[in-house]
Amino acid sequence: MHEMSLNEGVLQVLQDHAKSQGFERVKTVWLEIGELSGVEIEAMRFGFDVVMKGSLADGAKLEIIRVPGQAWCMPCEKSVQVTQLFEACPDCGSYQLQVTGGDQMQIKELEVE
């Protein structure tokens, strides 16, 4: 379950920002998770509580913002929405797609004290 290590990375970012920005507690974390990122949302939620226990984010609320997958279709020459990697263009059926969004995970916002 790589979501545990992703949560450990989130905690490291929180600790680094707490040190540089002078906050002591994290109340809410908003994570943007792309549909094409390969992150299991429920595993991320479970792992978040486990990893944050005893840290500056112990008891923090995790808010997930889902980001749809986007790709550029070369034959259509337009941006299309996709739900998984390596799927065909929903308009023309071509597999010549280049992912342009929805494959990332990032901390979007924090509520801190």
C-alpha cells in the first residue's frame, strides 16, 4: 500500500512548513488527487489517520479534492477527459493521447493554528 508512504511524505511537508511558517497544529489538509494518479482514496484516508497520530496533524481532517483526468488527443487536436490511463479518445477512438492533467497529487490548502 503505497498510500502509507504518500501520507508520510505529506507529514514531512507539513513539518517542514510548520518550521518555516511558525504554526504548531494542522486542523485540516486539502489534498488534490488526480483520477489518473493511481492513489486509492480510501487507503489514503485510512493511512492519513495512522501516519498523523502523535504529530502536529494528529486529529486533522483530510479533505480530498478529486481532479479529473485530462489528455490531449493528437488526431482530434483537442483536450478530452479520460478516466484511466491508456484508454481511447472518447471522441475519435484514437489511442494517441498525451496526459495533460489529473495524474498528480498535491497539498492544495491547509488550515493551521
